Amino acid sequence: MKREFTNAAGDVLTVAALGADAWLVQVEGTDTSLDGALRRAPDGTYLLTRDGLTRPVQITRQGDTVWTTTARGTARWRRYEARRGSAGGAANSVSSPMTGKVVVVNVAAGDTVSAGDVLVVVEAMKMEQPLAAPRDGVVAKVSCAVGDLVDGGVDLVVLAPEEAA
Amino acid sequence: MSTATQHQAGVTGPVTRVLIANRGEIAARVARACKVLGVESVGVYSEADADARHVRMCDVAVPIGPAAAAESYLVPERILEAARRSGADAVHPGYGFLSENMAFARAVIDAGLTWIGPPPAAIGGLEGKTDAKAVAEAAGVPVAPAERLTDLSEAGLLAAAQRVGYPVLVKPEHGGGGKGMQRVDAPETLVAAVAAARRIAKAAFSSDALFLERYVERARHVEVQVIADAHGDVRHCFERECSLQRRHQKVVEEAPCAALSESERAAICESGRAFAAQVGYVGAGTVEFLFDPVRREHYFLEMNTRLQVEHPVTELVSGVDLVLTQLRVARGERLAEQPAFASAGQLRGHAVEVRVYAEDPASGYMPQVGTLARVQWPTGPFVRVDTGYDEGDAVGMHYDPMLAKVIAWGADRGEAIDRLVAALRETVIHGVVTNLPMLLDVLQRPEVRAAEVDTGSLGRWYGDKGPGLDDGPGDEGTKSGGTSGPDADAWVALAAAGHGGPWAHGGGGVSTRDAGPAPSDPWTTLSGRRFGPAGGAA
């Protein structure tokens, strides 16, 4: 199984699983590219090899939080949409935060929705990701269907503009 | 103070099954000493600690009530009932909780048990600070120049301040917590400061009685470890320095104090020993001093009549197992019969300890709770870890958030610090935010390397917040996640290991990493942002 990810810098990362505890990683970056391999040692430590050098990485998944420790220290990672949800104002649309498959579509154009209603569910890497309405409103357009493969950042549901107060 | 003969009752006796009236790392520490001595250990635990490490380490353990310490660890009757039920014949209080509660010590002795601590009279007698100062003077131990303000005329105040010596601290005689205290540097501001302090003291403590005390600039907190047997043999095990404190909470502790010359060390250690001898002390205790680095003088502060959190640094440089010695003293053994005290004490090398807390320095040291999903304590030569937590344990909200003490020894101070830095870098704690980044930052500061620290250092360097998660030393903070970002390995491994996604950094408030990801960026750093329902520490 191959998976592909892109980040802000434009780096494209491709991952191919080699069994349960080993992966091949390829990055086509804007200013870097690498071929690497990752494996999980029996004690749970991940060993990342790139440019012929192997470095340990500690990764611990705890619900919606992931902890990593490298030579740089410990970092805490959170689900990305959690940030978008609180940082964003009253957005007019919802989009998948990642590339994935649409598994549920709950609304159609013309439906009235309330903030927090789950409009679409996207699945990626066996993880279901509910996408909720950012505000109360009326659905103007649904541009996906169950089974579609969608890219991150592309609008899936658009709400009608808010009426001027 | 009472005489030495009165002190025998209850503080020596049978020690074959020791109830440890504490939790966490200190309970585990005492359980270890029991194993070394070949006696049984009895743990106690609240509902929150049913699976705790100290319960797992003790031979047997007894439940003592609800999670709240006030309903369990702090209730003398519950501890005594646990002793009865388990057939314990001795009680070790650890530190904190009931360790300096005179009534509890008396109750233990009245129940016919051996109290592994100082005579209750010594606990009570040293609680009142003015009494303790009188004892110090009687023992020939220097106290900071101080004077009760009786003549409140301008001339009287100026004369008193002149005798004490500027800068002076104006202090309410009753009350505490620093309220109403004012520093005065010169005669011009004295009268106004005294008037203000009287008003505040009157309002807060219903008494406007004040005294003046010498204010020690760049004061260093130096404390002398003492231990005495029940036969009048009082020894010191050298001194510790604990100047790196945050709001009176010690963060870094070391032994010996790097600021002292050999003769100053001999003088301050003898002061500590003399004070303990004066009060007929038995067991382990600590005599605290302020050291004035300008006048090169030490002043008595107070005596702590218990084992201290930071006792390991003393153990490493003195070769004395303090907890084991406490147990032996309680059995009535003489210090002179023990190998560590057979010859005159020798100071060996240097030891430094840091306290690893479940707290977030970047958010103003907020205590953190959670489950320790992954824990890797450091190992290796000359490194010691005293902890109450293993991987999988829960860190709750009911008790002190200290996870562990990490201690390193070196032939000299620099080597000890190098070892400690390496040990902290080896430490992995996933599941709760810790102060590890701050500890690493502190240990690598040039002032710390040069031993130029005082009790105000941490406050001056960091203010109310410290370096938090994901702000490790040497982090250039170039750009958000990705292969050229500062934590490319984490980014790549996280993605490749297939832990779902996308993920964003939610580090502390002082991370130098670049924020501002594009909306579609799956893995990115989000420094200094707290966000969303999943955000913030649990």
C-alpha cells in the first residue's frame, strides 16, 4: 500500500509499507529529496535510516495526540483539524485536511445545518475523519460523493454566504 | 529544648516491619532501604494510588482512603490503623505529609511503634522560627543580624537600621508569605517603608509589630545534612546548595556548594552540626543557611526535621546511605559502628540533581495530568533516578507533580553536569508535558556552568514562564515541518509509521519554530499555539 502526503513547503512524501513494522519513505522536496527506510524495533523504538545514517525516533500515539522524541527533543503533535477548528473564523466551506476517501455524505444542497453538524466523513489510513459545519447556515453545494478520493484542502461542502446583518 | 535522655523514648526500638507513611518516589526509596536492611516494608495507598509504583515495590500495602491527601495520607488515624492491620513495628514518614507533624510523631510513639524520625520535641521546638534563632545563638551558630523595632521615632529607626546594616528587610513579626516585607537600601526610604509595612501588617495580621533583618544580596541557599544517633553522636554529611529555585520550589540541587572555600565549608558544616547537637537531635535532618557571597558569611535560617527531597546528592558525595542510616539509628545502632562513619567523612566529587515535574514551563508551570504512555529513564554509569512512576502509570491531579529526581555524579562539577545533561537527553516521557526542556536549558547556561547562581536567578532568567516542550537547545527554528525543518526525522517517521494524520505541533509558548502553515499542510509545526478541544494539556 502506498500513501502520499504533501506539506506546506511543497515536499511530497511517499510511503510504502513493507510488512507490519517496516516502511520505505521517499521525499521529493523543494530543496531536499531523500530515500529512506523506517522500521520499528521490538522495544517500540522507530529507526529511521536516510543517507545511510540510522537515527532513533520515539513515537507514541495517544488518541488524538502523538508524541515524538528525536535528538531535537520531545514534541507533541495534535490532529491538524483541531487547530483549524478553533483558529478559523466562520468559514464558508469544509474541506478534508488530508487526502482520503469519502465514506459518508450527510447533506445535500439546500439543507439547513448547525455549527458542529457532521457533513462529510473522510477516511485515510484507516482513520475516519468527521468534517463538521463551521457555522450555522444553508448548504449551497456538495461537491463530493461516497467513494470519491479527495485531496486535502479541496472544498467538499460550500455553505451559502451569510446574510448581511 | 529537652535533654538527650528524654529523646530516647520512641525514637529507637524494634524495626522489623516498617510502615512507610508516604507515596511516590520517597516511598519507593524507603522500601529499597528496607530491602537492603532485610526488613519488611509496608506501603499505604489512597484510591488514586492503588496501582502505584510504591505499592508495587513494598512487601505489603494497605489502603487508607480516598484520593484527596487530606482524607488519606494526612490522616494520622488511618496511618496508625494501617500499622495495626499490617503488624508494623516502626513508621517512616518520608518527607512532606505527616513528616513534620509533632502530634503524629507522638501518636506513633504512644501506639508503641518506633518513630523513624527526630524526637517529637525537636519537631515542635523548631517550628517557631524565633525560638530556633535563640537555639542557634546558644549553639554559637551565626544568625542574620536582626532587630525588633521598638523605638519607632525616625532617629530610633535609623539607628536600628544602622546596627543591622543596609540593605535591610522590613518584616512583619507575625504572618508570613512575604506579605508586608520591604527591602530598604538606604536611610532616605526607611521611614516611609516602615510606615507602609506597619499598615500592611496591621491589616493582614492584626499586629503592626515589625523587625528589621539584614537583606542578603545574591544570597545562596546552603544547607547542611546532619545525622545523629541516639547516643549523642552528631555528624554532618557536608552541605548542599539549592539556590536554583522557582517560587521557593527547588529545581536544581547539588553537593557540595561550589561557592565555598574549604574553610568556609568547614565552618558552615560545623554550624549545622552544632545546631543539631544543641537540640539533642536524633536521626536525619537539615540545617539551612543563607550564604552571603559578598561578606562571605553564613546565617542560620531554619532546621528541617526530616529527610529532604534532595538527599541523594549528599548520598553520592558522602557515601552515606541516609535512609538506611535512619533505619539503623532507629534500631539504636551507633553511627560509629557503621562503615560509612568509621573514618572521618570524605567529600568525593560532585553530584547534581534535577527534579522532573509534570508541569508545562511554557504555560506558567501548569501542572499536567495524563497517562505516561512511554517512559524511558536514563541509565548508565554515575546516574541515579529516584521515581514513583513507570511506563503506563497515571499522573493524577491529587499530589505533587514531581515525576522523578535525576541525579548524576562526577569527579568534579563540570563532569557531573555533563552526565546529567546526557541523562536528561536520554530521558523519554510521552503522555504528559514535563519541564525537561527547561532543565536542559538551565543546566547549559553559562552562569550555571560557572556556579554563579543565587536564589533569584531562575526568576531573572525566565520570569513566570520557562522553555517548554519542543524548544530544545540548538533548535534553529527554520521552517515548519518537512524534510528541511528542524525535526525532519520526527516528521518523516510520523508520516511513514502510518499514525493517521495530519498532525500538527502543539508545543509550548516559547518554541522558536515557524508557524503559519498553509491550510492543506498535513504535518506542520504550530509553535506557541494552543488550539481546539484537543488542545491544551489534559
